[in-house]
Amino acid sequence: MQFSPIRTAVIAIVALLGVLFAVPSFLPQDVRDAWPSFLPKQTVVLGLDLQGGSHLLLQVSEEGIVSERLQSVRRDARNILAGQNGIGNLITTDPATNSIAIELTDPTQKDQARTLIESLQNTVSNGMFAVGGVNEFAYGETPDGKLTITLTPEGISQRTSALVAQSIEVIRNRIDELGTTEPSIQRQGTNRILVQVPGFGDSTRLKDIISRTARLTFHMVYPGMSAATAEAQGLPAGTMILPSQDGGSELLYEDVALGGESLVDAQPSYDQQRAMPVVSFRFDTRGAVTFGQITSANVGQRFAIVLDNTVITAPVIQQPITQGTGQISGNFTTQSANDLAVLLRAGALPASLDIVEERTVDASLGADSIRSGLTAGVVASVLVIAFMVIAYGVWGVFANISLILNIVLIFGALSMLGATLTLPGIAGIVLTIGMAVDANVLIYERMREEQRAGKSPLQSINAGFERAWGTIVDSHLTQLITAIVLYFLGSGPVQGFAVTLALGILTSLFTSYTVTNYLVGLWYRAVRPKVLKIQHFRFIPDGTKIPFMKISRYVIVFSIVMSVLSIGSAFVKGFNLGIDFVGGTAIEVQHVGGPADVGVVRGLLDGLELGEVQVQGFGTPEDVLVRVQAQEGGQDADQAAVAKVRDALATENYEIRRTEAVSGTVSGELAWAGTIAVLVALGAILIYIWFRFEWQFALSAVTTTTHDVIMTIGLFSITGLEFNLTSIAAVLTLVGLSLNETVVISDRIRENLRKHRKMPLPELIDLSINQTIVRTSLTQFTVFLALVPLVLFGGEVIRSFTIAMTFGSLVGMYSSIIVSGPILINFGLKSRAENDETDKKGKPADGAAV
């Protein structure tokens, strides 16, 4: 109870820093602007679900990279053979083997040709490390004598990785041109890019700007032959046919006369003569010279401007253009001309990007989510604080001060780290409120036991803090393991939940022990009580002697039956899988002006030919959730389906508030990642408990936790609750909650094994459970008080998550109290007396050889 000045200063500094970093998040913008410059000004970053915006997961098209690279290699090979050295050849492309085959018209030139094409060898790196690289090409020869150039798998992988790095910069430039604030652009894996743009309402426009390649090239039109004639008679060497914007097609030379990389500026403008929006562009010096040479040498010829393999316009060159400027005309609107100018200024994407996951939230829905989250948080805080005062009196006040500081430190840490707060993140904070009280209850209950054992108040206080510390660390670290697994194997909102949960665990360790200890010390020195009156209210009286082990066989049978029913339901009935796991599009719509009519919505969508469409009520009477199966044709078809739904529902005053589109590829990956996350969490916790206790305790903990997971998953199957990405977070969190109880009881069993050496193990386990059941009932009730407001006020988006958490916490308490004990006995845990007896039986007789 003696606090040094340094320890006091540490508590004061941490609390002050927490307040200073947390306060700006709750101040209006004008007050923050007037905030002194030497104080922190950063605020908590709100996730897209709390402020609206768009979330896109883009994947670089490896197929497109290979196709374009083969075309480039083919062009280079033809140029170096026929163009520079006069070696006649016929080149064919084989996409199946990622190669080209070169047939020479004069086989005697094969050795020379081989030497020339081998000079094309190129080394590529992944764009992350400048040193080294791999060969991009492998050379060979077919049985009939053709030379081959094949793209190596390593080269394709390295080029893809490098193009992802380039694409990130291009995307960042494009978004910056739009003037949005705080966009998040991150690399995911080797070939994906995550883009989050808060507050940008036009998701369709954003997708178009981000995902369009915007590769601008200039080609000469092949003279004297139309595209239709070339298709009928065969393409002349070195030519290609591309579609034009007006619906036709053009026969162009393959060689790029001039590339868009020479552009230095592009601006939307207006052509007064033709009365239409156009895009004016300007080349750099080198591009201007090349452009002037091309137009001077080809007066009277047609010159095509190609954007993303589509001919925008192909005018006749009337006269040489030497100023290095020009304009692109087409069927532009003012906005589309502006968007094209943005794309050209930002530069072309080096590879095409596919949208494999899309989540869009309307700003009004974000405001509703904030309101729901804050309501749940305030109600949970009030309930927990009031309960602690009723149950523990002045000791509850100490716990509440620590709890309030804990919440402040969480927000301060979120601000300082620049972490993103999501709606599941708010749920993590609310859950932390319930968990933070757990440590104080552990300490207080230990104090009561020590006082009943005859110790003085001061000795009881010291022993309470010292003996509870190991249990507190064990219970919090099991939760921290869960949070770490969630962060590294989860994505999006799940990671937001993991961040707040982890921060809450760390701050709870500080506040519930150090701060509470300090407050109790101040109180004791001021009051000097002769008796500690700690608890005023309890659900279960002290000194219970409930024979848990005698009824355990019936409990085990009940648990087995329920587990079998849960597994059976999962296999027979299945799950109501969300978009995260099955792919497709989920669209939340709201009826303006009154309650929504599910029948009307279903009728409006029946004739759209979108395949399977599900319509159901969602949240408030005005809201409806529409699910559309993944469309054939990929992302473009999915986006077209959303547009059809929007147009159809707009006729009856329905507005889209949120869309989530997930490709089949990503949904399969998410399902697999969720399974891996549960297994990794169980494995990590098994290792930790094995290290801290004995192997029987570890196996018992994992067995009971697996039982809880099966029961909760059965809840999803039997009730039809939607099983989505946040459901995995719920399952993993209840793993931590269940283990929290199991660890506390295991710690008491281990202590009693040392204290009661001759007590039979079933009696010892009964004693341990009865000694901790008061604490268990109180802590579970505080967790319950924190979770129920989430269920009632947290909003429909996290409804299945919060219901599963509440159910799982109750099941976890049940299994920790009644199920884990018999499992310990069945796994061979023995009392000290039994171990001593075994040792005696195993000892050799005097004089016997060992």
C-alpha cells in the first residue's frame, strides 16, 4: 500500500495524456481550431460505417498483365527480327502456356534469330526491393522447329507485385485530384489494393475513376482497308482491330505512335464550334516533337486516339500540329469530361483492376450508427456503474473511477495511434466495460476471503491485490490472444473490433490494478477501518456447498446432446450465410415517408431477371434488406444489378443506404480465413494455458471452449441468424470470455491442490467452484449488463453479432462452472495425495536395481 512519488507521477501522467488525447474527439471543429498548438489535436478516425463512404477491394488482373505482356513481347520480337535484321517470321501467341512461337521463313537463320530474341531477356523485381530480380523469359524450341519465348511464373509474379505498387500511387493521385479527405489506400497481399474513401457519396463515380485503366495511346489508322474487310480477308501484318466509341470498329497499326506517358496536363474544356464538352491535353517537350513529326508526315491520314483499347476518335490530320497540344472529343458530358481529365492527369494504371469487394455506406446511415453505438455505450456504462455502486458501495466507486479512466484511455489511444473506430469497434469498447469490472471483482472477492480467514484489513487488502494479480493477467492475456488473432486474420470491421478490444484489455490491466490500488491506498490511509465492508449485494451467498461433481454426469449428457443437435442442425439445415461468405450483393434500402412494404419491394424486383433475390425486413419499419445473387459476368454485371435495383425502387420512393458486394473468390477466402482464425486462437490459448498450468488444464479449457463454440454456431443454424464476418468475431470473443471464467476456476483449483493435499479431487473441484461462484455470477452479470444494451440499441448491422455474444457468454459461464471439472478428472488430473500414492507405488524396493 506504499506508493512512491514516481508511481504516483506515472499514474497522473498517463491519466493526463489520456484525457488530452481523448478530448479533441468530442469537441466541435471550431473549438479544436482554437485549441493551443502545443496540445494534441488529432481525433479518433471514424470508420466508413460511422461516417459514410466507400470501401473497395481491388485485384490486379494477372490475366490482363500476361496478355498485354505477350502482345508487347510479340511486337518486340517482330521488330528485332524483321524490322531491324530482315529475318522473315510468323509469330503466334499461345495464352494457355503464356508463350509465343516464332516460325522463320528461312530456317538457316535460326541461330541468328535465337541470339537476337535472347537479347530481349529482362529481369524484373517486385517493386518492393530494388536489389536483384528474376528472369522474365524462358527460351525453347518446339518439336517442329519453332522458337518459343515463355513468360516465367516467377517473372509474372514479380511483375504483378511491381504493378500493384505502381497502381497504388496512381490511385492515390486520382483520389487526391477529387479533393476527398483522409483516403486510406493499402496493399493487401501480393495482388490486391484496399481503398477506403470516407464521406464520398457517389460510389459509382468513385469506382469508375479508380478502376478504369485510362491508358491513352495514339495509333495510325491502316489506310485503304476497313475493319470489316480485314476481318473477312485476314489482318495485315502488324495490325489490330479495336472497337470504337460510336459502336463500330477500326483497323489500326499495332505499333504505338505516341503514348499517354508524354502527357503533362489534361483539362476539361468546351468546343464552341461543335457545342460539346471536350478534353484538351498538352504533351511534354519530347512528346510535342514526336507529335509534330507524326502529324507532319501523315497529313491526310487518319490518326486514332485510343483509351483503354477503345477508339475515342480517329480524325484526319488536316495539317501539322507542332504546338504539342490537342483535344479529345467524344460523347462527353461535363462530368465525364472532367473525370477523364482527372484520369489522364493522374496517369494510367499499369494494369487493369477488378473490384472483388465493395461496401458503400450512406452518410445518413453512418449518423444513425453513431447514434445507436453511443446509446448502447451510455446505457451499458450507466447500468454497470450503478450496479457496482449497489453491489460494493464505496469500493464500487473506486472501480467506477478506474472504469471511466479506462474508457478515456481507450479513446486517447485510438486518437494517438490514428486507429479507426467502427461500429463493431464501439461494441468492443462496450464489451471492455463489462470485462474491466471483472478484475476489480476478482480483487475485492479475494480481499473478502482473506478477511474471513482472519487477516487484518491491511493484510487483506495487500493479499487481495497480490493473489488476484496472476489470475487477472491470465484471464486478460487469453482475451488479448483472441484480439491479436482477430486483427491479423480478420478484415475491415473485424479488425476495428480487435483494435478496441486489445486496447481495452491493456488499459484495463493498468486501471483495474494500479489505479484501483492507488485509490484504495488513499482511502485506507484516510479512514483506517477496523473491518472491510466490501460487498453489499450478492446473487449467491458465501459458503455454498453445491455438489457440482455429483450432477456432472447429467450435465455432460445434456451438453453432448445439445452439441450433437447443434452439429446436426449445421449439416442438415445449414446457415443463413451473409454476403461475406456466399458472394453477391446486399442492398439496404429505406422507404421515404412511411413504413416499407416488403411485398411491394419484391414485386418491383421480380421482373429484373437478376436470379435469386431475397427481400426481408431489416431494423426499423422503414428499412428493407435486398440480397441479390452474384451475377454472371463479374463485377460489371453486379454493378449493373445494383443500378437496376436502384432505378426500380426509386419509383416508389425507396433510397439505397448501404451496399455490400463480395465476389465469390473473396467470399471463399473469408470463410477459410474465419475457420483458420478460430483454430489458431484455440491453438495459441492451448499453448498458453499449458505453459501456465498443467496439460490437463489446457486440454480441459480447449474442450470446454470448443463446446461453447459448437453451441453458439448451433444457435446461428437453429435460429437462422445471419452468419457473416462479424459472427466470426463474436465466436472468437466468446472464446476469450469462456476461457476467462475457466482460467479463474483453474487458478483456484491449482491453489487448492497445494493447500488441501489429502482432499479427494471431486471434493476439491467442488470447493474451488463454490469459492469462485460468487465472483463468477457478479462478473457475468456485469458483462450481461454491457451486452444487452448492444442487442437492444446497437443497430441491426451488428444484431447477430451481439446476440451471439450474449448467448455465448451465458454458455461460457455454464461450461466453465459445470463442464470443465469432470473433464479435468477424465483427463487424469490427480490430487497431491493421489500423486504421492502413485510415487510410493512406483518406488523400487530397498536394494533393488533401478
